[in-house]
Amino acid sequence: MSIIAATDTELLIQFRDPVTKERAYTAIIKKYQEKLYWHIRRMVVDHDDANDVLQNVFIRVWKGLENFREDSQLYTWLYRIATNESLTFIEQQKKRSSVSLNDDEAGLSNKVRADQHFDFQKLEWKLQLAIQQLPEKQRVVFNLRYYDEMPYEEMSKVLETSEGALKASYHHAVKKIEDFIKND
């Protein structure tokens, strides 16, 4: 079996073997980098920022993978790290710019508008603008549910929040997005 086609359990076993550690790590990166990139990108918006955050995620994965207890799936653990790194990045951006939360969210909207492929008439861009208007927690929940189609049970493990609270956050996010698109 190729190391790339290995299951997560097999990759973890191979990671713990000094002979195959680096190849297993590379296989984990190849297996999950695109999903994690898009998860991060939807949170931080900018491509370069998403790449920077993704690099931080994989550094944390390298440092922490030996101690991964497998209480959750590898995928869940990676998403938790990616979410936390994204939120940390967003917080650092807020502190650096020392602007209010509303100004920061307007900054994310401006990044969407500044994208060279932006066409305000297209529904997907209106959706992106609407998502950037959401409070941070609702934005994360909406992205995980809508784009990643993550079940609430899995999301609960990633975000360490009850399923009920996540369902409520998603419901409120959808309502706000609908209102934004209708009124825009």
C-alpha cells in the first residue's frame, strides 16, 4: 500500500516509526492540505494570509502529532488546530490594526471586494460578503457546516461547543446571510 493511500491510523503508526516519520507526515499534509487551506481561507479571506496560517498549522501538527492521543479522529484534530490558528491570526490582526470589531469586519469585506475575481453581481460573492458580516463564531460555524458539510457532532469536537449551541449559531448565521442578500 502506498503511504499516500494509507488510512489515518496507518499514517499515525508510520509517523511514530523514525524510519517512516517524515514520509507519513508528508502524506498527512498531502491528504489534508487542500481541505484545511479552504477552511482557513474562508475564515481569513486573503490567500497569502491563509497560506501563512496553514504553514503555522502544519508546524503545530509536526510538533504535536507524537502526543496525539487519538481521542478524536485525525481530521477533527487537524480542523481544531486550523480553526484555532485562524482565530489567533484574526485576533492578532485586530490587535495590530487596533480598530474596532466592526472596522475589522469591514476590512474583511474590503478584502473580498478587492479580490481581482470579485463580481458583485454574482451570488457567490454576495454570499462571501454576507459571511464576512457575521460575528466570528457564527462565521466559523457557518463555514464548517455549509462548505465542509461537517456534522454537528464532529463540529462540537472541533469547536468544543455543544451541538445545540452550534445549531443555534448556524440558524442565526443563515438568517443573517439571507437578510443581507435580500436587502443588498
